[in-house]
Amino acid sequence: MHGLIRVASLLLCELVQSKTWYVSSKAGEGGDGSQEKPFQRISPGAALAMPGDTVLVAGGIYRERVAPARSGLENAPITYIAAPGEEVIITASEILKWAPSPDQGGSFVTPLDDSLFDTLDGTPTGKLYNPFLDPMQPNSGCHAISTGQVYVDDMPLAEIDLADLHKCGSNPYKPNGCFSVNAADKTLHARWPKEYNGTMPASVEVTVRSRVFAPHKRGLQYIVVQGFIIEKAANQWIANFWFPQNYHYAQSGALGTRSGYRWTVRNNTIRQAKTIGFDWGMEGGYAGHPVDNEGTNQSDPKVHGDHTVEFNIFERNEVSGVQGYGANGAFRYNLIQDNGGLGCGGAENAAFKSHGYNGTFEGNVFRRNSVGLPIWFDGAGGAVHFTRNVIMVDTHHDVQAVFLELGAGPVMADNNILVGPGFGSSAGVVAQDHSGANFGHNLIVDFNGPAVDLHGLTGRSNSPMKDWWLGGNMLLSGGQGPWLHIHGRKVFAGKDAIRNETAQHNLVTGGDPDVPPNQPGGLNITVSPNQKANALPARHKNCSVQKAAAIIVKTVIQEGNQETADACADACESNPACCAGEFEPPKQAGWKAHCFLLSNITMQPDPSAHTSAIICTPNCSAPVPPPGPSSSFTIVIDRDEMSLSMQGGAVLRKTACDLGGPGGDRDFTGAKRSGPTCVPGPLGKLSAGERRNVSLWPTGGSWQ
């Protein structure tokens, strides 16, 4: 039967006469979508497009919600695409007329006429959605009163109670610029930041729609969205969205697939949503409770997901870049940056949060996100290949990079680079009630907690945390605690929840692992052999040097540049007991010498000053190693230049990791691994004494 349907579908595709619908913001009204008379807005093209059609949008700003009306077909998708080389902005904001007002100590005011707003469900008789009259989800921690937003020269203003608006800009405990809503007379009031000196800013935009690009009909299939800037949605937060009674708080991104199937979302920038940039799952609710966040009570579609999301930028959304309840498919070469700031909390608080994800997660870059966690995989997902991603925790937030929760795998994580904040106690990878994860050839560095922490067992569904494998990684904990932590023994339904855990042939720093003993119960936990990168002590000179010399330098791990290189070299020259003593001629312009930080040095960061105190305590009784390559190595990560510099040491040859195996075929750069011995970590061609410099933009992406 399925074969007959497929044949019929292919025959139908052959009969489809594909058409291009043209759109231009500069066109006059009454266009017919032809190249000669394009539509002025995208929505008429979305209403008419049939399988195989293309809606081609010329450069300009389009203030509308685009709601595709129908599905494409497998071999004849409906394609929405920006004209090549042109900037096409689709926004949920409008430009209103403001007038000075003596109210609130001097403010500006604009009416919120009903004509500004659309119905949430898209029908002429539906309820108008005025985001300034839609309270932000209560008890969720969000620093907002409503879902509406005002942007002044592209920057969001803080929302404040109307009674306090006069304090804005004059009270040091209130924001510099604010807006407030008078719900009784449907007016919007604002006090601009002080630098505008009471004059009207050049650009003021007000959000009036909850979404920018999303169907009203759930379950549309084979849609392509390519090349747009999608911005400024007035959407809700989603704490506890999965309860049917919380349908109003179901996932609702500026761009959303509405439980669709096999969408392709490519080369877009999704930015400045009030809460969520993009949702690509089932929105919310339990099966058997057909509710959605537009109040239309549509049933869940029979199939959903299997999307391709690639080469996009998700940035400056005030909470999350991406959310997906039951999302799955390929998520690759996307940049997720600068999301957060609204303060919304709860169990969905992440730059990327998914429930039940399975698919390929490759070559993505996370940086400067202040929302919760960078990545949170939640729920009973399937097979995940997590490869060649770069996750840099914001330097002001003590959080883990990746959180795996309530899944059974299998997860294959290889050749990723995870960089911590350089302070605090967070771990690199944290798991709760999650099994079946394999980590090979990753670099986890600059977390002061464990590099990997199998942390929590809650007893939900008697879910264990078993069958973890760690091999050939660089697990470089920056703190004094264990580099690996595994939860103590627990028994659910007569079975050990912690069992079959293996961590072997890794290069590690930090304290000894904290794991439960194998007995009683035969837990089959193997945490050896692993090679400590600081196994050999430093060479000591002049033991009369201060017993505890403190030198202040910028954190080398975080900011590699000329200044840090010189400071490091100077510190070593003035305090030789702090260093390996192996000064080499510079192999790279600007490098004066290499400073090898070994086991007798601890980094004590000061986040407010972005510095670290290198505390050197000479160990005069330690034996002096013979001359030769250091037992340690240096790693310099430049967050601004997006580069990694790594100096190899002899210790690289001592992990005895196996050739091949998980992550052993190709390295972070995509190059084929070769050579007679296995090299731990994400760089395949790294040998003792060699410095390698690589870009942190994964190869294969369309990075700018």
C-alpha cells in the first residue's frame, strides 16, 4: 500500500507545473505575484503556493506573519526564499506614532489600536492578540510584565509598572530606559534612555504579533524556509508547557514548524524574539489532549519532525535560541549566540533545549549565551550523533556545557570542544537519569568541576544511568576536585542503576575520580588506565624562591593574545619554580615563550576582573625530571578570534588509546586521522613539541 502511495505521489509530481511567485516590498498594491506585478507582501504568495512552487522575496522589510497554507510534496516542496544577495527582514514589529506627554515625569505615549493586531488563529473572527495585554507567564522568573516589547534603535527596553515609570532614568535602582502599558485605555508609554535627552530616537519599533513565520494549520509537510532575517516576535515563555492546561504556554517561536514534517530551514537569522527564536517540535500537551497554543484544538499530526536545520544564526533572543518538544532530524552548522537576558527560569532554560531528540547534531557553535545552559537534551530521545561542535560557556556564568537527561541513547559524542567559564564549580558534561552515552576524542577544558559528572538519579520510571563509555578524550578539569564523578550506588526495581561504566585511555587533569566501588553488586565500573597530564613534577630551580608566589595574569585558557603570552613568559622567568623551564623560540608571531602550567599551580579566577591569580607553591622535595618534552601541554583558546592553539607534550603518547573506535576516524577539523598511534582529544595530528593552531569554526559551515 505504501508503495502505491509513493508511486502515485511521484506521478503527481510529474504533473505539477511549478510556479514562482514574486514578492517585493516596493511593489504597489494589487499585484498578481508575477515578475511584472509582484505581491507587496509575502502572505498572498503563501496563500496561493502549491507543491513545487517557490515564493521569491526581494529585499526589504515585511511587517507580517507569514503562515503557509498547505504542504509541499517529498519531491516538490514549497520553497520560501530570499532573493540571492538581498536582505529580507520579516518582523513582528510595527513603527507607531509617538507623542510627548507630561505624564510620568515626562514620557512619550502611543495608542494601541486594535487595528494593529492579528487574531492568534488567523481567522477573521478569532480573538485579537495584543501582546501588551498578555501577561508574561507568572512565577517563571521572567523580568517582564507582558509579552510585548519596545525596541529603541534595535535595543530592547525594560518593562516596568506604569506607576514606577517616572523613576526610570532618574532612580539608580531602575533601568535607564523603560516602557509601561496602561491597560485601561490601551496606551503604551515610554521614557527613552538618558542619552536621548528627552528627544525621539531615530528608530522605535513595537512588537504586535506572537510569531513571524509559522502556519496556523498544524502538521504541514515539505516546506523550505531559506535566507531570511526573522525577528522581534512577542511570544510567551514555556515553563511546564507540557501540561494540557498550559496550552497557552506551549512552545511558540518566532519561526515555528507547528508540528510539521520534513521542513528545511537554511541560511536564516532568527533574532530578538521576546522568548524563543525557533521551535521545531510538537509545541506541547500530552497525547490524547489535542490542544495547541493558538486555541484551535487541532489534533496532533500522524507524523512530525525529521527536519533539516542548517547554516542558521540564532541570536539575541531574550531567552532561548531553539526549543523542540519531540524535535528530531539534522541540526548542523548553526551559530547560537548572545541569547538570554530576560531571566526566565525553569526546566526549559537553555539556549538549545529538546525533548526526545534524535538525529545528527554536527558542527554547531554556541557562544556568549547567558540563558541557563547552552545545550539540554531531555526526554526519551533516540540515537544521537553529537560531533564536531564547539560549546563555549559564557565567562560570566557558572554552568555546564551539555546536560543529558532521562534518555537511553545511544549517544555518540566525538571530536567536540567544550570550554568552561574558568571559575566556579560547574562540570563540562552532566547527566541525570541518562544511559548509553559514548564520548570519544573530545576536549573538555576550563571547568572547575568534573569534566564529566554522572550526577543525578531521581527514580523517574526507574531510569538507570548505565552503559557510559569515555575513551581517548582530553578531560581537563581546572579545579582541585575529581575529573570524573559518578553517582553512588542506587537500586531501582531490584537492579543497580549505576553499572557498566567505563573511562579508559583519557588524558586528564584534576583530582582522582569519585566513583562508587564495584562491590557489592558487581557494578562493572572501570576507571583505568587514564593518563594525568600533570603526572611529572615541574623542574625546580632556586628553591629559595618564595614559597607561594602570586602572579596576576589574564586567564590564558580564555584569552590568548600577545599580552597573555608575554605575561606568562615573564611570570615564568621571574618565578622559575612555577614553570617547566622549557623555553623555546617562538613558533608563532607574537609568542615570546611557552609557559607550562603544571601540577603545583592552581588558577584562582576573579570573574569580575577577568583575571586569574596563578598561585605557585614550589615542591622542593619533588624529583627533578630529566630534560625533554614536558609532561604537560598548553591550550590557548581565543574567544574573540575563535581560535584554538595547542602545544603537545610527551604525555600525548602515554594514554594508550586505541586507533579507530568512536571518533577515531576523523578529527574536529574533518581531516582523516592517520599515524601509527592514537592521539587523544579532537586534533588527530598533534605530536609532542608541536603547536597546532586551528579555527573554532567547524569546517563545512558557511561562517562569516
